[in-house]
Amino acid sequence: MPPAPGFNTNVFGPLVNCFKIPDLKKRLIITGALLAIYRVGCYIPTPGIDGGALATFFKRVADAQGGAGALFGIINMFSGGAMERLTIFALGIMPYISSSIIMQLLTAVIPALEKMAKEGKAGYEKINQFTRYGTVVLSIVQSFFIALWLENPARFEGLKIVMQPGWGFRILTVLTLTTGTIFIMWLGEQIQERGIGNGISLIITAGIISRIPAALHQLMVLISLGSPSKRTIQPFVLLIMAVLLVGVTFAVIMITQGQRKIPVQYARRIVGRKIYGGQSTYIPLKVDTSGVIAIIFAQSIILFPATLASFIPNPGFQRLAQSLIRGHLLYTGIYALLIIFFCYFYTAIVFNPIDLSENMKKYGGFIPGIRPGQPTAEFLDYVMTRITLAGATFIAFIAIFPDFLMAWLKVPYLVASFFGGTGILITVGVMLDTLKQIESHLLTHHYEGFIKSGHIRGRR
């Protein structure tokens, strides 16, 4: 069968050409080196912790909360397994992500921050500085409660994780984990400035990809258990999983790059002897505007009761929390509805059809068949509302797909998590962004890109 038109069949050609461009080669090497430093830090333990007791503790937490379903399971995924080992990078980059989301929401509702955001680079630097301060505050709070949690592991009697509990351990843990998060944030900024791709996103992706060997090991163990009749996963099930992985990845790529193009025509203006305007363009409205932010919000809210139950040993509260953990029908339904809600909520925050309509009117632009001004704003809002429904429904389906896969094919959560959820959305989106930047370097130096015609579109 001939290859699909537009794609470059010689995959290794562009990869070899990447190292023929001195600037791009330097950026790729710096990016790889900084990511390697991050992965090394994920194995440096925090002082004062009994590693064996900690592993037992997290295993019991995972069993009690539906297989890495608690909020700490999310942190563990974003930190590449550093949380369950409580290394110096245990918090990962989650405090920075949370601080960035909070600042983004505050910018949309606080006029002073909104004005600052419109000041260009200077305003961006100020907001970024506030984001850093927020990261430090969130890191201190999270690391302090983690220290208390490990000193008093509720419901798990007989475990002594902290060798010398007290304020000395708490202060040391706060300093260690907070410094680790700040260092990761610095690594991300260095990758952004001196490397290739979005530094923070690449660090998250590196942590997610680092879990693949453990998932493959679990899969091989389940396949090779004794006689064929005793195997948990049969060969035909493995084939189904391979087909599903390809299908889910393809669908995520299509939705991530999907957009509705709204045609825009600019009227001609004659100024002196020159003619301005008259060209046609379009407004790209993303099908999936929120990306993984909606999933992060939904996970944080729905898993909060289960996480709080780990701190409060109240039987009634714990029974309520147990009904809101992964695997329960109530959890799946509420989780999907929360994702759809936050997809619309975040889209309403970042997409302002009134401002867009006013800017088009200011520069003489109009949508064919739609009057400028308020009718244009209403039309854009109408279109965005309907394409967001398709994107939100897809994101909700991808988020809960690992749960169905666990119940249907009887595979562990670590294996099923690579077939949907936050991990695959982040990985696919970041890879598209990075390939887009690499391809732009190749095309600038007259080398062939990854596709023969057109160009790769990232998430933005």
C-alpha cells in the first residue's frame, strides 16, 4: 500500500539532518543533558526516610484507593515515580503547574492582572514572577503536609516511615522538596531558553515516559504466568491492546490538531497612493482549547475526598470517599461530567469573542455573511460552544478509557494508563510541539522536514 500523501517516508533523513545544523544540534544536546539531570534527581532520596517502609506504605495506599487513584498518584505520575520513592524531586513540577493555572484564571478575572498581561514582554515577565512566588508557597504547603502525613500514616498501624519524626524532619523535608521543585522549574526555563521545545512540558513528558519500562515489565509478567490457562493476559488480548494503542494515539493527534477555520475578509483601504487590506485569512478555533487542564481540575476535585480520608480516620467519611475512587460507577460519571464542565469553563476564560470581534472591526475585518460587531461575537460564541462540546466529550472519553480497559481486559492501572488519560494527552501534545519547532529549524536551513507538504501544527 502506498504511503499517505504528504508524509515523509524517509523518517531517518530529517533526524540525521537535525545534527547537521550547529545551532539545532547544540539545542538538542542541551535539552537531552538537562532532562538526564532531572531523571538522576528522581532517584536521590530525601533524608530521614525508611525506603522499605515507604514502598509498603504506598502499596497499601494504592490498594486502598483503587490503584494509584489518589491525588498523590497524580503527583507521582507527573514526577515520573519520584513521589513514591520520596526523592528530592518528589513534588515534581505540579506546584508550578497549579500556580500557572491559578495565575491564568486570576488574569482573566482581575483587571490589574489583565492589563499587565497586555503590556507585552514586560507584563509577561511580571506575571511569570508572580507564578514563581506562587510555586514556592504551594511547594512549602504541600511538602509540609506530606511530612505530617508520612509521620502519621492513618489506617496503617505498625509502619514507621520516618526514622526520627519531629520538627527537624518536617523542616528538612520542606526545604528539600521545595528546593527540588524550584530546581526543576529552573531546568524547564533553561530548556525553554537554550534547548528545544517547552521545558516544563518536556520534563512532565520525560516523567510519564519513564514509567513505560515498569508498565512493560508488569505486562510481560502477566503474559508469562505459568501455563496458557493461568495467564492473566492471552496473546489475542495483547493484540487488541496494540490496536487500541494505535487507535487512541491517532484519535488524540486528530483532536489535538483539530480546528474550525472561520474565514475572515479584510476590506480594502486607500491611503494616499497605497492600498491596504483586501486579503483573506481565517480564525483557527481549536476543538480542544483546554487540553489537559480540564482533566487536572476534575481529578483534583473528585479525588480530594479520598486524599482527605487518608488524613482523617473517620469511618463514615472514609466510606463516602471509597465510593469516589477509581473503578466505581459514581466516580466515572461524576469525573466525566466535571471534565466537560471544566472544558467549557476554561474555554470561556481564555476565549473572548467580544474582544476578538472588536479587534476585527477595528482593522476592517469581517466574516462573510455576518455583520461586524455584536453579531460577529454571537456567531463566534455559537461556533465555539458547539465545537467545544465535541472536544470536551472526546477528552472525557479518553480520561475514563483506562478504567474501562482495566475492567474489560483485566490489566493493571499502570498498563491501562498509557491507553488514555492525562499521560497520553500530554505526551502527544508535547511531541507535536517539539517536532514543530525542530521542523521549523530544518525548513529555515533548507532541509526536508518531517512531512513533504504543509507543516506540523502544535497545540498553540
